[in-house]
Amino acid sequence: MGQSQKTVRVRILGRVQGVSFRVWTRNEAERLGLAGWVKNEPDGSVFAVINGSEEAVATMLERLGEGPPMASVTQVITEFVETTGEIKGFRITR
């Protein structure tokens, strides 16, 4: 593993529920070789934890700012956290 691993917590605000945002996020993450999970929040936002190479995480953060076609993202709040343990796969949680 030559590249350093990054882990980020992300909250996405806007019209992000009811537009397949979680499925789109999982598909994009898998395309980029990222691990983690994504879920809807009661306040209407989407929350995700994303882990992978610095480059892939940066690309994913850019994509989250756009979202899938029916979404309207108004804000992406990111918090880089210490990478602990190994995260495998990318899943949608409740």
C-alpha cells in the first residue's frame, strides 16, 4: 500500500433523500475502490463514512457535491478522522 489511507465523515444537505442518493453514493464509492457506509438521517440529510486512498476520497467528495441527477446538494460538511481498523466494502445502512 503506497498511498496513505484517509477516512472522512460526511453530511450532505439539500434535496438528498428520495432521489436514490444512497444507491448512487454506494455505486460511486465502489467505482473508486472506497470502503464505508451511507445512510439517511431523520433531519433529511445523508450521512456517510468513507475510507480509501487520499486521491479517491478527494474525488468522492467532489462527486458528493454534485450528487445524482435528481438531487440538489446545498452543502457538504466534511470531517477527517483517524483511520482505525480496516473497513471493507461499501454498504447502505438504515
